[in-house]
Amino acid sequence: MLKLMKYEFRKQMFSKMVIAIILGVLVGYFAVMNIMDKEQNAAVALGLMFFVMMVAAFYVSMESLVVYGKDLKTKQSYMLFLVPQSSYKILGAKMIAAVLQIFFTMAIYIVTLGLCGMIYLMKYSNIKQMLEFLKEIFEVSFDMQIDFWLVFKVLSSMFILWVFIVILGIFAETLMNTVLTRGKLTSFLSVVMYIFIFWAVARVESGIYDGMIAANISNAVANAIDIIYYLVVDVALYIASAWLIDKKLSV
Amino acid sequence: MLECSNLKKVYLNKTAVEDISLTLEKGRIYALLGPNGSGKTTFMKMISGLVKPTHGTIEYEGMPIGVQSKKDIAYMSTEPFFYSFMTVESVGKYYKDFFEDFDEDKYVKLIGEMELNMKDKVNKLSSGMSAKLKIAATMARNAKLYLLDEPLNGIDIIAREKIITTILNAASDDSTIVISTHLVDELEAVIDSVVFIKDGKSVIYGDAEQIREQRGKSIVELYKEIYG
Amino acid sequence: MEFDNNIPIYVQVINMIKKDIIQGKLPMGAKLPSTRELAVQYHINPNTAGRIYKEMEMQNICYTKRGLGTFVTEDSEVFKAMKEDMAEDLVNSFIKEMKDLGFSKEDLLSVVSVEYDKES
């Protein structure tokens, strides 16, 4: 399984590096502009960073699906499916790799934003002020924790949703290459199905959430159940995809 | 060692394999003969587990095709199939990572014999070179059953000799080799059993020498008669 | 390796080995290659290679020492007979072809005599 994952990473390593490099350059530019007091240019760099992040987020999700598509449709598929491992392991490795990709990308973003924050701090406060600032953070740590909790909540729900988008995509692609075979309407059908499943899953989720709020269940618990709900859906999609590969896939 | 009965594979709009029933025996070298599009590739892909039959059964050592059979069966396709980010060296690593029967020393030796470079990028190889790489990687496995789809395609005469030598070196009492080809004369002396496939059906199969004696014809002549 | 499709491959290879023995490339008592080596050397099927040794053993051209391999016979009678056999086969087919061309015995002998002198 680890070996399978190793090769899944290898297939997509390049783009992560490109994203990290672009963001790194932009951070550097941002830092230099700040030092030179060219605020406008620094703001442009920051704007560009956000733009790159958005595009890259989209690209990273797409890339997992594009790679999977190649693993199903091109001769490259022989590489993966001649391997004497069960389809559950093959797809499991693929999905975990895809999730970790998302995780890495988010980590790159957090590091980028952290760096920008530090640059601002260094610019607008001297060392003494910065130390005081840090002291302040410790002093009001209780308040800060709440903020951290909020940040964590936003990030985790973004993460969960992102993972769901990719796993649902993998399921749709599997379906397209097994049961639906390769007819003319296949791609169209799978897009329709993707949207439908996405909508249905979100519908059920908001139903559950509203129900929990109405039943006076605390916000934290409701959020946790929300996350569990998505995890269950992800696992169900994984099992369904692996089963389809095992029984139906012809490459 | 391998038994297929009434194998059939239908794709959306065409039948690739109509009806193949045959038994492969241990220690033999089979020629799988037939023109392009006769169903040879689909047949091999069904045995290797890449394609699921629409109908019929395959039993390898009494088991259905699955993880266990994939450990023992080495399939080599006509087209190159390695990941484009790989080098000759990392193809070997990949095989070592996933196939217990892969013999690293044998791979190194074969790569040398085929005059390939470990550092060469897979996607920079000429078609002849990548055909040699496929053979080296596949034959470096000590598999129980080798399925070689058109191993001589696009390869010059010198390299053909090397490939035939490699194949003969892998032949043993407990390994079986199936070679699909439409170049029968190159392999007439190498094989001891034949399977003729026509329009997705196995028309004649058996011991090559017996067939020659019964029909008073060489396999090449028989090939011309069946498909001519 | 080029083979004649009309003659069984094992027969063709046996004849090649016999020739090597007669010419002394494979001296009497010499060790013959293993079945696999033979297969690789002539690019023939290993089972065919096995059959070749079996046939040659039946004709007493070679013998197998258990665990050691197959060896060329050391019996000079067998060697002589083999040489005569091969010569007979060649001459017979030559005579047949010459007959087909309408040569009488005398014509044939004189042609052979003239050509043999030219060669040497």
C-alpha cells in the first residue's frame, strides 16, 4: 500500500513543486516590496498570491482526477492494474494520496500566509514591539484559542468538502469507465450524475444539520457529526469504486 | 495450468473475442496466431486480469483470475505502458516493488544485453528501444506464465535474435510462454504448441509437431491457408 | 537460424550436429551442450532440443551420463557408420537429381570426376 502511494505521489509531485515555487517567488517579491516601501506593489503581490491559490486549488483537485483518468484510459493503466494487489488497496492508496495532496496544498497555503503575516509584523514593529506582541498573545491566550478554533473549523470544513469533491470525482470516473462503458453520452451522463450526487449529499447534510440545531444539539457536536457524515459518504464512495474496479473494469 | 472455457468479450459495439476454449500446459511455448484484430490481445488481457470477460471462465491453477494469478503471470503488451516520468532504472524499481518474482540481477543483465542505459528516460526511447525495455522488464520476472503480445514487432533482426534467446532462456519445465504474433516464420522453430485464432474463435490448437504431421504442412503454410 | 519448413526441425538439427561430429568440431567423447544451451544455440524449442538428444541416443550417436550431461559417442564403429550413412544420403539424393536430368551412370561418373578435379 505504501509502495502504491509512493507512485501516486510521483505522478503528481511536479505540480505541487510548481505551486510552491510560484508562491515562494511571490512571497519573496512581497517581502522586497515591503522593505522598499512600495505598498502598492506588495498589495499586487498579495492579490496575485490569492489568485494563484484559487487556481491551484482547482488544479490540484482536477489533477488527481486527470491522473486517475489516465490510469483508466491509457496504456499506463497496465502499470497499475497488473500489480498483484486488490483493487481496494490500489484505489485506497490513490484516494489517500489525493487527500494528502490536498492537505499538502493547504499546508503550502498556510505557510505562505504565515510568511506574509511575519513580513508585515517585521515591517510595522521593531523587535521590541514584536516581543511585546508575542507576550500579548500569551496573555490573552484564552481569547486567541477561540479564534484558533474558528480558523480550524473553517479550514477543516474546507478540507472535508475538498476531499469529498475529489472522491466523488473518482467515483464518477470509475462509473464512467465500468458500468456506463465508453459511449458518446458517457461524459455528459457522468457530469450530470456528479452534480446530482453532490447536490443530494449536500441536501441530506443540511437536513441533518438543521435537524440537530432544531433539537438543540450544541454547535460543536453538530459540526463533528457533519464531518463524520462526510467521512461516511467518502468511505461508501471508495468501497463502491473499488468494487466496480474489481468486478467490472476492463482497461 | 490454465483453463479457459467459452470465453467471450463484447465491447460496446464490437465483439473482440467470440468463443475461446483451451487449456495451457506447463513447460510449453505457445504461438498465439492470427491477424490483427482477431482477438489475440483481448484474450491475453483477460488472462492477465486487465479485461473482464463478458462470458465464460478462466481458471489459473484452479483459481479464478485475481491477485494470486497476477503474482504468477507476466503480461507484456504490444504498446509501451511505463509511466512517462520513469527511467530504465526506475522501471526496474517499480517491478521490484510490486512483483516478488522479479530478479534484479537478471534485469541488469538483460538491460546490458539489450544495450539500454539505466539512466535513459522512458519517454525519450525510440520505439525499438522501448520494445526491448518491455521485454527486459517482463522477462526479468521468474513468472510461471509469460504472455508476450507481439514481442518482435518493430524490432530489427539483431535485436530479434536477442529477444528469442531471452525467451528461450526463460523457458523451463515449470514456466509456460505464450507468444502472440503474426510473424510465424520467425518463431516456427521456437514454439512447440500453437493456437490459431480467427474472428475471436480458437480454430485449431495443439502440439505443433503433431499438427505438422497430421496436415503435412508447416505452421507457416497452415497460417497462410487459414487466413489467406 | 534458417530452417527448411518441409523437414522436421529436429531432423535438421540432428544433421547439423552429425556434420559437426564428422568434421571433428565435436570430437568423440566431447560433452554436448545442455538441452537449454542447445535450444538457445539453434533458436529451437527446448522440448525439440530434448527430442534431438533422445533420437541421437537411440542412434547411439551420443549417450547420457547421469548428472553429468550428454556426450558424443566414443565408439569408432558408430562414428564410421554415421559418416557412411550421411554420405549415402547425400549421394542418393544427388543420383536421383542427376537421373532426373537424364544422366547415365557413365556420364554422371565422368562429370563428378571432372568437377572434383576442378575443385581441388
